[in-house]
Amino acid sequence: MSIEAMSQAEMRAALGQFASGVTVVTGLDDDGPVGFACQSFASVSLDPPLILFCADHRGRSWPRIRNAGRFTVNVLHEEQTDVCARFGGSSGRKFDGLEWSMSGWSTPSLPGVLLRIHADIHTVHVAGDHDVVIGKVLEFERVTDERPMIFFRGQFGISSSKSLQSA
């Protein structure tokens, strides 16, 4: 299908064929802890150690994290769908009633995740309705050896069904 004829829903369904992990990007500003669920996360460079994530311009959390200048990527495991749902919504106080700790880098660390990556914002590139955020890694924290949370074809996990589903 040509890009001219493709709707946003069709693009979402097509790109849903690519399985991705799920993270929660967290930060801290004068108003307290802030965070959002993020599937657009990747390694960029080993030397220097750089990572990236993409954040929607319309989000409320990303501008606060950007102003703080530092963030933590919390890589979720497959049993943390409640954490994903909490940070995936646009309403509510995401940290209310959630146990979390302050990292040595002054960013919120979520409990029981697979991995925490603490980073400073290195550069930000505008790309359509999102920012591509490059972070300079400060520290990695391996937390648990659980299986990763996977998002595929609009749902969590990879089912054994080979039928095509819309995302």
C-alpha cells in the first residue's frame, strides 16, 4: 500500500507486525516524579554509550522530563502489565500508591523491572509528532531475570496463533 493511501490505523496495524519491548521512562522535576510507557526504545552506540526513545509532543510527562534533563528507562517484565497500564494512560497520578525508590541519579526507579538505564538527555531531534531523544548512559542496573514484556499485534505477549490480527 502506498503511503499516500495509508491511514494512521493502517500504519499502526502494519507496524504492529514488529514485536517490541515495553519500558517506562521516568524523571523528576520540582512537581515530583513523572513517567510514561514507551515502546520506542533502542540502543544507539556503545562508544559513547547512547540510547534513544521517542516521545509524543502532546504528552504531559515528556516536557517535564525534558526540562529535568535526566531520566531512567525501566524495562518491564511480562508480569508487569499493571505497571504498563498505569503509565500508559494519560490521566491520573501515575505514582500514587506505587512503591518506587529514588536512584542515585535523582530519578524514579520502578520496582522489580528487568533493567534500569539511567541517562542524561544528550540531544533531541524533532521528527513529525514525536521527539527522538538521545540519552547518554550514566549507569545500568540489572534487577531481575524474568522474561521481557513483549507488545505484538496490539496485545501483550506472542500467541501461538499464526492468524493475522489487526493491531
